[in-house]
Amino acid sequence: MEINGSINNIKWKTGEGNMNLNLNRNMKKTNFELVKGVVGIGLCVVAVFGIYYWETFGRVEYTKRDVIVLTESVKPLTLITKENLSIVKRDISDLIDEPITNINDIIGKVSKHYIPSKVQLSQEFFEQDGLLPNEGEYIFRCHLIGLHQCHQP
């Protein structure tokens, strides 16, 4: 075995010929494997934190939506106040078409019919502004036959 110049280049003679061993090449390979291992462990740690974030915060943020529900059942022609309402999170897949999501859109409205508690609310459940009679005004049912009109008695 001969050592030429530095400890990293080792030559030895065998019966089949000369063989050079370059230790720098093997050291570089070892450093690359070390970097791969560190990157692999880092990716595993990032994956664990990603799963933790999804389970604690992300799932609720991306799969649920705030909707307005009644805290108690209301009868027809009941005025809706802030005390009757609460905000709950519901799965996006369970939402009705166009649910009310802003509490100010519903305060002061009057229910058209009986609405049970904990039900998602829609604008269809409430009278539109101007459809209820003012004090001293009345609504009469008219059965129109032909072109007859209904007059107040």
C-alpha cells in the first residue's frame, strides 16, 4: 500500500493490477446521504404539524360555515329579535339553499309560519317589508271570479 501526497488518495497493489481509492468521492456521497436523511426527517415533521393544524383548526375553517338559527321555536307572525337568534357552525354539505349568515338581515323580520328551533333560516321563512298591514289596515281574502274586484266593506 502506498500513500501519495495526501491521506485521501490511497493506492495499493493487488495481483490483478493497481487500484486507486479516492476517499473524497466516498465522503461526498456520505454527505449527500446525510442531507437526504435530514430533508426526509424535516418533511416528516412538517407532515405531522400539517395534520395537527388540519385536525385542530383547518377542518372547521374549510368544511363548516356559520349560520343563523333560532334558539326557540316561533309561532306565525312573531317578531324576530336578537334574543331569539344564535350562530352555529354547520357542515357545508348540510346547508340549505341561500341560508341567512348575517344576523342583522333577520332582526326585526316577522315569521310567516311556525319555525322550529335550531333550524337554518332562509329569507323565505319571513314576511318581506311592506307586506304586513299597518295599524288600522286589514287584509281580506278575495275570491276573484272573472273580472270582479274586492272592496273593503
